[in-house]
Amino acid sequence: RWCWRCGRRRRGSPASARRAGRPGSIRWRRCGPTEAGRASRARGEYPVHGSSGARVAPTSAAAIPGALDLLIRKAASQERWRAILTPYERPDNRRSLLQLAVTLVLYGAAWALLLRSVEVGYWATAIVALPAAGLMVRLIIIQHDCSHGSYFTSQRVCNAVGTVVAMLSLTPYDYLKRIHVAHHAHSGNLDRRAGGDIPTLTVAEYAALGWWRRLGYRLIRNPFVLMGVLTPLQFVVVHRFPWGMPRSWTREWRSVWGTNAALAAVLVGIWLVVGVERLEQILIIQGMIMLYGGAFAGWLTHTQHQFEDAYWHRFGAWDYFDAGLQGASWLALPKPLQWLTASIGLHHVHHLSTRIPNYRLQRCHDENPELWSAHRITLRDGFKALNLALWDERGGKLISFGEYRRLAQST
């Protein structure tokens, strides 16, 4: 349904769309290969999106022993998982609207309390901002469901709601949507590490770095820097100016500049209506929400894929469904936190099928014992895993920098 290269819809005729159960008015789009891509494939090269950016020769199916058997097993696995997951994939529009309305009302009430708390002091504002940040994370997850087309039966409605809700977290909807598609397509693939993921190096890659680049990687993987600095900066700064985004991503650039223009218009409107002093208070409150919410979202993102027995394989041995079941965690949160995070802790179910709405993830997990073999992570496990930073290909596990030093000394 989606192009692995660009994340856009594939091209197809209206008749084929109707046969597949989709409206005939849909016009499918597909990105074309670039001239550089055609030339590299003609030379027998294949772009590998790893840390080195090197190009390697593709491995043909005939060169892999038992490749045909492997393909047959993968096809059978896909059919089995589709049979299990498909019954949970259709969204309930009324339930989605109710969930969205309740979350927006609570978030609005939190903002009203925050504005009143300024009269008491910013220490009170800092306390009230904690639940407001949690509700912002819940809205981010609702926007995330919209980007997968799993929140409403209409993709057009999903995109409209997602675009508006994304502005509450200062996020350009189409930009994040495209980055996130790549994350799902290549999660756990060492040869195709997606740009939107937390940077993860193997032991060999880290050992090959110079001193300064090692220091940079250690800073990025420091829990306080990752959650307290980088994730909030991602929402506040990088989403305003995504410098690394290709110019050919025209729709995504429109989303970025459109979001920036809308946010600027909101700020000017607030200034004209309530004045500079109130605008300063609102900016301070929003800063607190982004700091808390960014830290929480950073921890949540880290815990979903960064744990000791995670799934990382080279392209030839990588499997989409294995990556979903073994490479995404089952985060067992207390019920209030599970509600606040819209059940995204059941991340293995979400990665196996992005079409399942968040309010059906728990039911899907409970009714299918095949899903219970996922890696169960508790709150305590999630905080302990923050020290893990390097993938040991020989040991098949994620290790800390301390374990790396001991490993280097022993070898």
C-alpha cells in the first residue's frame, strides 16, 4: 500500500482500488527512481542506509542457501499474521471521536489551570504542567494513529484531524508521517536504519570511530541529554527547520512551512488580543509542557525498541514480523499511564499491524496467545535500559558502554 522508498501511496487505477475495497476516486502516487539510483543499480550497487553510508553489492536470492524455503516461510508467516490481526483493524469513528473529544477537553482544562496557576507562582505552574504534558503525549499518539490511517475510516479525515492535533505539539504532520513510515519499514534492520530512530551503532561501528565522534555518540546516548535536551529540541527546533530533509519532499516542506506560519499567526493573534505580558506567560507554560512532554516521549520511544534482547539483523536475515514481535517491547504500564499513553506500550502489536487503532491494541493482545511471547518490560526495566547504547552482533544483545569496555579489554 505504501512505497518503501518515499512513503507515498503506490500508483494504481481506480478500478484496482475498487477491487481492493477502496474508493475509486483515490489516485495512487509512487515516487520514481532517481537518475543516481538507476545508475547505481546498473553498476550492481545497492544503497545501504547505515551509519557508514557505504554501498554494497546486492545479495541475490540464488546466492543464499535455502533462499526459496526462506521466502516460502516468510510468505506463510505473513498470511498467518494477517489472519490474526485483520479482525482488529477497522476503526470505530464514534469511539475515536469520543476519545479525541475527552482528551481535548482535559487538555483545555489543564491549560486553564496553568493560566490561573501563574497568579500563584511558576512553582505551581511547573506542577500543573506535568499532567498537561502527559495529555500532550496522548494527543501525539492520536496524531500518530491518524498518520497510519487507523483512527478514522476516511484517510482524508485522518489527515485533517492529524494536521490540526499535530500543531498542539508543534509538529508538521506530513513531515513526521513520512519519517515514521520509514521507521516501520526498516525497524531492526542494521543495513537500513531509519533517520527518525534513536541512533544505534554496533560494537564494531563504535570501535571504528575517532575520539570526537565517540564522544558525540556518548552524548547523544546519555539519558539526560536524550530525554531532557534532544527530544524537546526535536519538537521545538528541528520540526521548525528540518535541515536534512531533501528538497524533493515538496509535500513535507509545505507541511513544515505551513505549520510554522500557522503557529506564527497564533502567536501574533494572542499578542494582539491579550498583550505581551500574557503572551510571555503562555510561552513559558508551553515551554514547560514541551520539556516534560518531550522527556516523557523520549523515554517512551527509547523503551519501545531499546532493551537488552532487542531485534537487530542484517538485511538478508531481517523479517518484518519478527522485527515487530521481537524488536518492539510490550511495556506493562500501570492503568493510569496506559490510558495516558493510549496503550502505545503494546508496541509489538502496533508494529505487527499499524492499522489497529490504539483502543483495540489491548484486546488484540489479550485474545491472541501468539503475541504473549513479546519482550515484557516494566517501568523499572524501562529506566534500567537507558544505559544500553551499543548492539553486540556476536552476543545478539544491546550492551552499555561499561560492558563495551569490559568486552574490549577481554578481546
